[in-house]
Amino acid sequence: MFIFICISFGVKCHAQNDGFYISIDSALKYPLNVKELHINGAKIDRIPKEISTLVNLEKLSITETSIKTIPVELYQLRRLKRLRIGWSTLEYLPEGIDSLINLNDLSLDNNKLKALPKSIGGLGNLKKLNLSKNEFVIIPECVWLLKTLTDLSFAYNKIMNISADIIPISRIEIIDFSYNSFGEFPVIINKIKTIESIDGSGNPIHYFPDWITDFESLKMMKFSGVNLTKLPDSIGKLKKLTWLEIQNNKLAKLPDSFCELEKLQVLDLSHNNIVEFPSCFGNLHSIWTLYLDHNKLAKLPESFSDLIQLTTLNLEDNKLQSLPDSIGKLKNVVGIKASGNYLSELPDSILQMENLKFIEIKRNHFSANYLQVLRRKLRDVKLHDENQN
């Protein structure tokens, strides 16, 4: 049964459905019924101590408030599994949080936290911890004591390094330390061999340490805007890698072993200085999304047409004078963006790309006559050139 009560003209709306509440006042009237509670509003500057009466509460979300701390009574909610305090002005958490024995998801994003209570290390069932967009200068050591932690984010803080002496006992699978102030790759990462996804974007780390390729479980890497000038020669060892974003760097070429990343599905190399690819680039048979825009590519290897799973292709703003004659083999491609190159014609085999829906070829060297002929040949394909929006 669903009950919805809404009074117009700016008065609060409250909804209850199988224990779901969006008003603390309504929740406190029926404390034993509440399983999920969302508290939202800039005028809220405190959480009442009476919240401890919501003994069946499993999910609590406090967002866009003016609270600076929470009452210790909140830690009496033994059944609480998910707690989010976000987009608020939270500055301090009291000790005793380890009393939340069933908590498995804790998100404290978009606040003003600089420290955590030591007792957070005693959360024996915590799997996910989000500390992004706060004011941390260091990551408290208690975080690395969370035995069950698998997902950790401390993105968008002010952290410059992590002590190499720390020995984490967590089995972290997902870690996000993007947009901090790391000047080099955090050594502590090398002590967590269970990592499957890592995001270090926006840190001036300049290079990958050789040991990064020892992570046999790694499936996703994101390192955009970190001033990379080269990739490790051994990058081909990352046999499980399916997603790689390394845009906005200073890469000029790829190592030959890059072609061994045969499970790669999404690759973003945009905004680099790449001139050419290894001739074996076509070995990346699993790729379906490929961003190569804003590089210095003068040509593509003939093996490029072996990327038979490809659906999305961006080649904008390079120095391409031609596309491979065999590009028609890419029968799954839906769209090609090739504006801002030196193309004067397209291969005839492009007519064989049966799923092609659009081509963008603005700012090239096509003649008006050629474009007229091309439009007739590609009647079912949306052609974007200087004369078409």
C-alpha cells in the first residue's frame, strides 16, 4: 500500500511506502515502521537525538543540509546498512561509529571533513567508503584497517602522499584517488594486489611505475590529465584490462606490447601527441569504443580494419590524409567523427559499413563536387560537412 500526502504552496511532501520516509518528523511518529529515511534541506542544521528510536532503520541519507556533526545516538541504529551524509557542511564525526555493526556502505562525500574517528577502523562489515570532495590532507590510517573494504574513494581532496610504511589489510577492488595533489604514484597501491579498478586522474604523477603491470586482476584504469609521456613497455601484461582512459596526456607513441591487451573494450587516447600506432593495433579485437581525437595521427595502420567489434570511432583533429582502404570491414560502426583532418576523399569500402548512421567530416579538404557524389552514394547516412548541420 502506498500513501502520498502533499500540501501545495511550499509545504513539505511526505511519502511512506513499505517503510520509506522523506521527513524526519513523520519518521519519528512511526519509529518502528521506518526502514529507509531521506533527510534533505538546507534549513536542517541538526539531527535530533531521537533518531535512535528508529531501531529498524537500514538506509539513511542526509543531503544538502547545514549540519556540522551528528549525534552519537545515531550509532545506536544497529540495523543500519547504508549511511550517506553528502552535500552538507559536516566537519566532525564523533567516536563510536564502530557500533554500526551492520554498516556496509558509508558515503561522506561533498563535506568539510579533515579527519575521521579512529573507531571507523572497527566497522567489520564495511565494503564501500566514499570520502570524495572533502578537505583531507592525509588519509587516516584507520581506513587501511577495514578488513572487508572493497571500494574506496578519496577523490577531490588535498592529499599529496600516503606513507609507504602503512601495510593495508583491506582487499580493495576499486580505488579512486583522482584530483588530489599526488606528485608520484602512491606506493601503497603496490601493496593491494586485489585492485580491479583504479582512477588516478588529475594528479601530476608523470609516469607509471613498472609494478603497475603486475596487477593481474586489473580491469579498468583511468589516468587522464596526469602528464604521462610514456606507458610501461610491459603494459601488455594487463590481460584482463577492458577499460582504459588516458586522455589529456603527452603520449607520443604506444609500446608494441599494447597490442596484447586483447580484452580491451573501451579506449580513450584523445588529447595526446600520438603520431602513429603499432602495426599490430588491429589485434585489439574486443574494442567497441575508440577515442583518438586531438592527436597528431598522419595515418592509421592497415590492421585498423580488424577492429571488427568497433561501434564508435572518433578521429577528429588529427593530420589524417586518408583512411584505410579496408575500413569497410568495420561493419558494426554506427558513427565516424573525422572532422579537422586533411582528408580529400573516403575509401569506396565505406559503402560496405551496413550499420553506419552518420559521418562528420567538417574542416577537411573535400571538394564540393566530391561531397555531392558522396551524398548520393551514402543516402541512408547522415553526412555532416561544412554545408550540413
